[in-house]
Amino acid sequence: MKNKITDLRNHLFAQLEKLSDDLSESELDQEVKRSKAIGHIAQTIINSAKVEAFYCANAKMNGTGFFQIDSEKMNLDA
């Protein structure tokens, strides 16, 4: 699967770096709008991942493809 939680983090940090670039006022306004849109989408993805994590914990699964859970570390097999 291509899109994992690490990809989301990478996109968020890339956008954060873009905001720290030397931008004109109009470019900065555009990037702020883009950042807000990315933030809203990211929050939706994060909320979905929370549901997946809850499901995995209750179903004693090791992940969904979006993220993997190390069952030994999380003690899911206990």
C-alpha cells in the first residue's frame, strides 16, 4: 500500500517547510489556504486511523495496511 501514516507525516512536514520559505505576501496567503485545506484532510485521515486502531486493538489484529501494530510490543496476543 502506498499511503501510510509516514507519508501523511512527510506531507505535513513538507507543507510546514513551505510556509517557512521566503514567500511574497500573495504566495504566503496561498500557502496558508493550502495548509488549512491539508490540515482539514489530515485530521480526517487521523480520525479514521483512530477508528482503525481501536478496531485492531479490539479485534486483536496487527494493522490495516495504513499502519502496522507490533503485537508483541502492544501485548495484543495476551
